[in-house]
Amino acid sequence: MPEEPYVNLVGSESPLMPGARKVSPADPNQQMQVTVFVRPRQKLPDPAQQSGPWQLTYSEYLALYGADPNDLAKIERFARQFKLVVAERNEAQRSVKLTGSVASFNEAFKIELYRYESPDGAYRGYEGAIRIPQSMTGVIEGVFGIDDRPAVRPPG
């Protein structure tokens, strides 16, 4: 059976940190955890369009804006194909936490993770965009934790 076509995940492009240089491929056996965020059941309302307080119970929020269990199941099937383990599934947060090796994440998201050194420190990262199966377009909104670069620059 031919492999499903992959597409770039919009917004996942990862430019190098200023002054960074590629040092070596990331250790393929290193274990890591990544969080995949999926779409809400329906689009969240624009707070600017709300008049008065907006109150929902947890179950109302979950039914309206939580993840569709079918979307979470798609992520779980995708993960199993690449020997990734589902560490946590959360409908309210619309997230699935996956654990596995660098090699498995490289294969699953069609990326190549490397070790980089920059003036702000060493990090694991990739160049270009994370790639996802075409059938997941619109389902996956973001993938976080693949890149472990510092989020903020240290003072000084």
C-alpha cells in the first residue's frame, strides 16, 4: 500500500536561532515528548464580539469547544504507526502527548532533528516545516516540543 502524501503543517516552520550552527544529527535513540493540538469541535467565539459575561459549565465547554474524540483517535492511530506512545489524551485541552525516540518522530513528521549550538545555548531543532499526512490537514493545529530551543533569551 503506498504511503499517504504529506503536507507542511502551516505555521510550523523553524528558522535557525541567530548565530546557530548545525553540530550533529540528534541522537536517534533519545526519548522525547511532543504535544499535538487538534481543532476544536467548533470555532471559539471572538471575545470582542461578546456582550456581557460568557459562562459555560465544563461539560458545555467540552461539548462545544473540546476535541472531537474521533480526531484524538486519528492522532493515536497515526502515533502507533510510528511506534510513538500516547502518554496523555485530553479532550478539554484538545491535546495528545506522545513519547518516543528522535528516530520515530523524524519518521512520523518527515523531519531531520539535529543538535545546534548558538550564542544562547545548545538545542535540538529542525529546519523547514513539520510535515503531516494530508488527511490530518485541518485536524492538527500544532505540534509542540519537537524543538527544544530556549524560548527566551537569558538576560545580559
